[in-house]
Amino acid sequence: MKALAIGIVILAAAVFAALPPETAGFGLGWWDDVLVFLRGGLPVIAVFIAAIAIFIGIADLKDRADAKKEARASKEDSSKTGG
């Protein structure tokens, strides 16, 4: 419950900071700064997301290769035991 209240307060503060006082009648008018931050930050965030996706893809390929090896080993063991 405490986290919910804190989240609502922070969200309200962020909206207050971004609203232009000329239009809304209140606010700090930081929207232009928010846009500059997003324009500068999006490429960096995209690189991080791409790197994470690549690492996940490599791990998935390794897991599939290990699963195939285990399946082959299991087949060989069952054929050796006559089962």
C-alpha cells in the first residue's frame, strides 16, 4: 500500500513537472527538456535492448544444442540397455 501511494505521488510530480504553465495553468513546463532527454536516451536504450536480445538468443541456441546432446545421449543409453 505504501509503494502504491509513493508511486502515485511520484507520477503526479512528474506530470506536474512536464505540464506547461501557460496551457494548464500550473506546472513547471519541463516538457521540452523531457523530449530532449528522450531523443538522446532512446538510441542508448535501443542499444541496451538489442544487446540483451542478442545475449538471450545466444543462450537459447546453447540451450537447444545442450538439449539435443542430452537427447542423443539418452537414446544411446536406452539402446545400450536394450530398452
